[in-house]
Amino acid sequence: MRPSLPARQRGTVAVSAAVMLGVAIVLAALAVDLGHLFWVRRDLQRVADLASLSAAAHLADADAIARRIAVANGFDPAAADHGFTVTTGRYDDAARSFSAVGAAASHNAVEVVATASVPYFFFAGARSVGASAVASREPLAGFALGSFVARLDPAATPLLNSLLGGLLGGPVGLDLLSYQALAAASLSLGDLQTALGVGTVEALLDSSLSLAGWLDAGIAALNRRGDLVSVQAASVLTVLRASAGPASLRLGDLIRLGVGDARTAATARVNVLQLVSLGAQVASGSGLVKTTPTLSIPGVATVNLALTLVDPPAIAIGPARQDGAGNWLTRAHSGQLRLRLELQLLGSVGGGVVNLPLYIEAGAADADLTAIECRQPPDDSRVTIQVQPQAVTAYIGHVGDAALQNHAAPVSVAPAALLNLLLVRIDGYARVPLENPAQTLEFAGPYDGANTLATAGSGLGLGGLLNADLELTPVLLGLPLPLGGILGGITSLLGALLGPVIDGLLLDPLLSLLGVRLGGGDATAFSLDCAAPRLVQ
């Protein structure tokens, strides 16, 4: 007799249960092994993240630092079943890519790859597990070269007011405290971006406004910041706003960014004094600025000054690194200018009047940001700038307004009347070229508008030339006189009178107040942002 159907299936259920139990055991074992692999991968990722962040802060020692951090977090890079590589390179914010190419000076990031061979608990063999991380750190510095208002000194205030008024287009009457308030304040590009309501830093740099419009934006941004230093600077800008003429300025012509992605510079700070002074220079273009500054120079009765910019200066903000071709990315420019000084000596020589007309073509200088060393506290950080001056030429002679402003042609310098003695006039002429090699400046904090260093420029030695290379011509009633025998005595007399005035009392202090250093430059490191390392991949 055949068994009933339930009785026949009783053995089948037992077999199925045994199979399902076996499958469950296998799946549990697989889950344990996969979970272990996941846990190891997560731990490797933690090690790679921490190692790359620490190494990015000091790229020169990236390998040693990353390995030390890995060991401190329980990962031994030297173990036989471990792999650990540290690679420095360039991270491109715009492309969001890391590349281990170029010289070390162009690097701004480090990639750490950690691997481990993980044996299975319940299966034969092992599996290699790895994790990678890329961390980038891009400290940014801001600096200017050759600003007219680089030096803040009580004696400089009349000259600075006169120059700044000529550049702005209206009278300026700031005192030393007002200049110091501007030098102490700064604005980020993001602050200006918000004040103008533009969407990106690129749009901000491409914005073109009148100088008054830029001052309005600065006033609004400073007042929005609200701290005492910013509010005081805003009050000074309000005074300058009344003197600003209609000249326009594109911010990108004044601020040069050395970063590939302008978004990274949104937090970069710009010193307000540098922004105003260089902005006024750029906005004025090649216009002629003429002034009679109220200066007390021993031995000199009057000073008439005229200048025009052949090319404008610029502020630079960016990192201390090179591009693929070896060029430094962050470079400031000191605009070439033409400067005329007309001096009249106090007193007289035998009843005559002694004049000294000087014309100086101050060659532009370029400065490269070559190193940033971030330390704690921040004022102990170091910024290194290399200044490469161009040639300078100075003349004793006369140059007219039209020649000063005609930048398409070389300036022709004519002999000028140096001494008038009744019916006799003594005309004179001299030319002095000057070149200096590149020089390196190292800055410490605080990083503000007063943080200015000067290259060791050479003196022109015009006083000595009065006894040597000065060409003199006596003129009687408009006709040259053949009086060569007495010219040596006249040259000696002029040299004794004017030599000390030119070299010791006039040129160095006056040009220093103008921010012009013959054969060199005055650099101001006004901003430093030691950004913390960040994970980018």
C-alpha cells in the first residue's frame, strides 16, 4: 500500500532545511569577510586622509610626514603586506584634477595611496584593498610694488595729498592718522563682490566703474564689516570720494590673480591704502600730474613736480609657485613713469639765480612671489619677494609737458639754464644711466599696508657729475660764448652748491616719498592667507 502524500514529503523538507542552512552559513561567512574588507578599506581611507592633510602643510617633507602620521594611526607603511605611496603634484581647482608633473616649486598638493593585503576568514586567499586621498594647500599673499604712498611719515603728508589729489582730480587734505587708518584696513574680493552684487570673482575683476563708484563700493563693504578699523577707513574713503573725478577703472587692470580658478581668491584681502593709491594711478592713465608740494628741503627755495605714467602699476594676489614653463605665477608690476623736478636754490651766486631741472625716467620693476612659509602665530610667517628692476635714466636738462605725455616717442632732453648772472646765462646738460641686479626681500608680519621693504638701490651720484660729466655752455644775449677757460670754475661752484642738495637732501628722501626707488623698488606685503589644507579628492 502506497504512503500518503504528506508522509512522502517529510524527508524532502529535512533535505531542504539542510541546504538552506548551508547557504546561510556560506552567506554569513561571506558577509563577515566582505564586512571586514569594508572595515579595512574605511580604516585605510582614514589613514590616507589624515596623512595627506598633514603632508600638504609641508610639501618639502611630504613623504616623511605622511609615513609618520600613518604609523601614529595604526598603519605600518613598511609592513610586507602593506603598500604606501606619497606623491606631490599640482591640483587644478578648475579641472578638479591632480597631476604629478612639473618642478617641485609648482606643486600645491599631495596624493597618498595606502593598500593592504587582507586574508579572508572563511575562504582561501586574500584580497588587496586600497584607499587614496589628495589634499591641497594654497597659501595666498597679496603685495604691491612702488606705490606712491608706500611710506607713511609726517613729513610726507603734504606731498602725498598733492599727488593723490592730482591723481583723483580734486584737492585732498588727509592727515597722517587718516593715511594710517587706510593702511590698517583691508577688504576681501568677496566683500567687494557682495557690495557690487556681482555673482563671481571673475565678474568682479571684469567690472569697470568710475573711481567714485569703486570708492562707494569700498565704503559700503567696510561699513558692512562693522569693526572699528573698517569704519574708520570708510570715513576716510568718504572724504576722498568728494575729490574723485570721472575717470574709470577696471579692477582686473589693477589686481592680477596668480590662481587658475578665481574662486579660490574670494577670501584674498586687499589693503585699502594700496587699493586707493594704485587705483588712482591706473584710473589717471597717462595724464600729467603737476604739483608744487609744500616741502622743506634745506638749501632749496621752490620745488615744482610733474609726472606721468608710461604704464600702470598692479597689485598681485596669489600663491608662491611656478607654472609649467617655470614662470612665477604671482607677479606685481611697478609702472614706468616720467618725472620732472624743477628746483630753485635759496640765496644767490654773485647776484644770480641757480636752478636745477631734473628729468628722470624711472624704469618699471617686476616682483615675483617666490616663497610663503606659514607659521604660528601668523605674524611669524615669512613671505619672500624677488624684485627685478629695469633701467633708470636721469638727466640734468629741460623737458616740456608735451614730451612728458607723448609716450609714443622718446623724450628729448634739452640743455637748461642752470645759472643766470645778469646778462650771462649758463646752460647745462648731463645724462646718467643706472641698472641694478635682482634683489630678494623677506617679509615678516604683520601683513598690512605699512609692511614695506625697499631694495638696496644705488644712488645716481648726480652731485658728483656736476664736477665731472656736466656739459656747460655760457650764453650772452642768446649767443654762445667761447669761455671754456672759466667753465671749470663754474662747474666747481655749482658742484659745491648743488651736489649735497641733490644726493643727500633731495633725491633719496623725495623719491622715497613718491615710492620710486632708483634701480630698485619698494614692495609692500599687505596680505597673507595661510589657508588650512583641504581634501580635494
